[in-house]
Amino acid sequence: MSEHEIILPGEPGNVVMRFAPNPNGPLTIGHARGVVVNNYLSRKYGGKFILRFDDTDPKIKKPLLEAYDWIVEDCGWLGAKPDKVFAASERIDLYYGYAEKLIKQGNAYVCSCSHEQFKPLKDAGKPCLHRSASVGENMELWEKMIAGEFGEKDAVLRIKTDLENPDPALRDWVGFRIVKDEHPKVGGKYCVWPMLDFESAIEDRLQEITHIIRGKDLMDSGRRQKYIYDYLGWEYPEVLLWGRISIHEYGKFSSSGMAKMVAAGEVSGWDDPKLPTIRAFRHRGILPESITEFMLELGLSTNDVGVSMETLYAINRKHLDDRANRHFFIEDPLELVVTGAVEKTVEKPLHPSHKERGSRTFHVKASECCSKIWIPKRDADKLNVGDEFRLMNLYNVILESVKPFVGKMNDVKNFKVPKIEWLSEKIPAQILKHDGPVQGICEPDCAKIEVGEIIQFERYGFARLDEKQDGKLVFVYTHD
């Protein structure tokens, strides 16, 4: 689907859309879909894009303090700078006010049933004994809750719904629960926290959200929230549902699982090439415009979609091809001695389509006996004594010995033989790949590459220069 086919229903005006992550880690490639599409649609219709941190779970999905800034930075890098940024955890008193309003209307009540007591009643469509308590009794219990006089699981605030609703999940759902863990942003100021459906319902109204995109598996969230909207006389935003996306190469992943990997030292950090985070993709050299195009092409289908990273790589390759200069990298280099060689200088352009960028120079020295050249061991292993091959843009060689690896220069220009890249001078280099580091050498002109620059190693793949270490260059592999 083309990005131009992503439209909102009807004739929307003053569109306001939001992305609302839990900041328990930086954004992943999965999150990027919500960022890109919500931002794209809000801009397309001349509206606003809001970033709201749904950080009201200080126990199970405890926020990571650094992640707030990471996520803002990730959004900006993706070209989706929010018009407004705020955290729900800093607005708890506001939610308390709406909870009290619902209690006083008789639409919410404090319930001290255990899960084991309440579930059979809910499944049977029957009320618990707390449902009929007076407004005064409920307000007294609510005030005790927020004063910290109850322990965790001793009480919850439930939103009254239709007990005969065919879906038990919609019957008298929990709006607030007691959690006494400290919150990294607001400390121990609060012990009663809104559930996501309550907080989100209130904020979507207060921020004047016009359109919500959510997974089709979260349809019940809208149904629960509509009870609050009906009780308060509000009109619910337009809802668009989309299917899940799964990325074959990563399978299931979670921020909490990745946090454990980071803490255990299994990865170098949140930007480790093994991880599916936006920071890792940025580290590798995946361009933001490639991710944007990738996500927009997925569109708003309600079908679940399985995609491969190869699709993203193809898009990124298209964007990189024109801008990435070419260089040589030789993995696991093997020394080749060429007898009868002549001294020669070879020039290759930094980019075949942009001669104005200049060229790289390769100078092959020749002593009385021979020249010494390095070639990839993987290519050398395919050769047998007597085989002829061509050192790219240099000359042909006939292999005379494999231990040591010795060949004789052949003056005849036979191009119908295997072509092998080579280096006559070298700089130590390392490429960090998904499955571990690769050691090798690269051409001396690579010393001119700026840290952060993405280049293409011919016949190897794209890579981003990560750092320069005492004469050694460290790259992060992007893709082939």
C-alpha cells in the first residue's frame, strides 16, 4: 500500500493523534509503526501529534527513568517530533478527581473482594456485596485507599457496567488498584494508581484526541472506556483498528526481556546490533526515512502481518546506494605472494555514479622477487594449484602453491575467471555483526571516513563507522 492511500474516514478536521508508550525501555521497531503512522496522519490533516507516557504501573512494567528522554529522542530521529509531551504519572491527582466524580454519580464503587471471590460472580453476571454501598460509604473507603490505609490487593475501585454484558471482561472492570512500589518519576507520592483504560480514557478526552489507532486485539479497551464517556457525557474519538505485525527475524520480544539482557551483560547496551530497538537500528545505519517508508507501506490493514527485515533492508539499500561511498574490507585476510609482479597504481572512484567525490588509490609495490597482497581467505579456500583468478582492476594470477599461498602474475587479460578483491596496504578493522565481531582489514583511505558515516564495503555490505581505536577502525554492520 502506498503511503498516499493511508487516509482517515470521513472528512476530518483539527486532527489530534497520539502515541502512548510505557517508558520501560527505548522504542522498538514495533513501536515505530505507531510513531510513524500517527505522526504522518496528524501532519497530513494539519493537526497535532502528542506523545503521552502511559507510566502508571510502577510494579509489573516499571518505567525506566532514562527511557523518557530516549523515547523523545527516538521520535525526533524518526522525523516525528511531538507537539506535546507529558507523563501520566505526573497527573494522578487529576485522575483522582474524575474517580471521585464517578463515585458521587454512583458509577464507581470500592470493592474489597479477592480475585477468587469476584471472578465467579463476574462470570455469572452477579453483583458482589460492595456494589450496593452508598456514595458516602464509597467516598470514605476511597479516601482511605488514597491515604494508604489499605494494603495491596485489599481494595480496588471498580467502574460499574452492565453485569449482563455477554463479555465478562467488560463487567465492572477495575479502574484503580493499590500499588505501593515507588515510581521512578514521582517516588512514593501515590499508592493508588489508575489502570491504563481509565487513565487513557481521561487523557484522550482532555487532549482532544480525535482519532485513536489501536490493535484489533485491544477492542475491549474502547468498550470499557465508553462507559466512562457515557457517564461523563463525552463523545468517544474515532477508532481505527489494525492487525499485529511480527518480524520473522526477531520473534517475540519485550522491553522487560531486553532490560534483563542489558543488565546481565548479554548485550552491550540498548543499541546493541542484536536488539530490535530504534537505537540499535540507528547504530547500525538503518535510515529513519527507510523505517518511515517501511511502516507507511504496511498501511492500516486489520490483517495480522508477518514481515521480514529483508523488506526493510531493501528499502534502506535504495536510500543508501547513492550516498554511501565504496571501500574494500577483507575478512580473515590471507597473504598472497605474487611472483613476476610489476609495480602498479590503481585508482577506483569513491562512488561509481559520483566521480566528483574523488577516488581511492591502491599502490602495489614490487620487489625483485614478488609483491605481497592480501585476499579473503574464503576466496582463497576455493582455489586449487593451477587455477587462474583476477585481482580486481589489477592483473591475473595463476596459483602455484597453497602453503604458502603463492601465485604467478599472468600478463594475458583473461576476464572469464573468478574476480577477487585485494589490498596491498591495510588498516586493522572490525565489523560488529548480529552474531559477533568479524576481524579483518580495510584500505588506508578508510582512515578518512568520519565516525557515524555509512559506507559500502564492496562485495560485503553496508556498514557504519562506530569508532576509531588506536589505528583500528570499528564498524557496525548494516546489511548486505
